Amino acid sequence: MEDTNHLAFTSRNTIKTQSVRKKLPDINQRMLIRQLRELEEDHIVSRTVYPVVPPKVEYSLTEIGKDLEPVVNGICNWGDEYLSFLQSIPKEQ
């Protein structure tokens, strides 16, 4: 069962920086921009800047980024299962 709720990006959309921040509320602006730039440098996401005020920037997955989607979903699903496993273990007193 794939669950794309873990992903800010999916292969079917573009997303604005603010939307990423809403999906990742604990990340600060500086770290988010840094990570997005690294993903752009690695050709995982593409960045489109629109010449408007205030600036509008959208990100989308590249073809190689889209190829990673099932891998990321698999890792996220495994993490959910592992968390459930850990929560099911009786706590020692």
C-alpha cells in the first residue's frame, strides 16, 4: 500500500515553498530552502521562478525524481510499520 501523504512532492503536481512548509511544519525556512536547492542541484526537483511581486517559486519532480517516488514511499511505509512495532512493545517499568 503506497501512501503519498508522506511526500510534499508527488509525480503529479507542482508545489510552492509555502505548501512544503505546511507539510513539514517543524522545518525552518533556511533549512527548507537549502534542502530544495540541493535537490535541484541533484536534478531531483526542478524550480520555476515567476517574475511577480511577491516572488512566486514552484518546485516539481524531474523525471529522475519521479522514479524515486516508489522508493521514498517504501521507506516511509516501512518507517510507519516500524513505529507501530515499537509502540506495540510493552514498556519496561
